[in-house]
Amino acid sequence: DESLLDISTLTNVNGAICTNIAIESISWSMSGGLDAVRLEFDATTDQSLGTFADTNSAKYDPPIIKSAAGGTGDILATSFGAAAGAAFRFELCFRVI
């Protein structure tokens, strides 16, 4: 797993360290023969955000919030079918909660 977002580096409007986020949308793209990427919240048992392929976007209403116990809540990525030169890009729109 590769960490995409370390939520402990974020603060809320009052300056408090972030302990959770609410994901409102995700946009993604893949290139170089990459089959898919799975995103998860880090937890004692990781909580899936989904498996993403090709290029697309998704909006979430209500937003996705980490509900699994333990862990850091960081966003982790695992790639599938990666070849040399393969790449992925994710844009997450989220609120610090």
C-alpha cells in the first residue's frame, strides 16, 4: 500500500489536528497499462473506498467518512497490473471533520 494522503498533516479551521475527513468526490485517471487502483482508509481492517479503473469521476452524497475502527484514517492506494512507466492520478475533494 502507498499512502496518498496523511490526514495527520491537516488541521481544521480552529487549528486542531485532523482525525477524519469526509470525501465528497474523486476524479481519477490511469495510464501506461495500469489495470486499476484500490483506495482505502487505513484502519485496523482497512475500509474500502472502491477500486478505480480508466478515467472517470464520482460524487458522493452523503460523503464517504471513515467508520472502521483503529488505524490512522490515511488514504492508501494499491495498484493492480502495473507495468514500467504506469501511472495514476487522483483528485479528492474532501472536508476536514
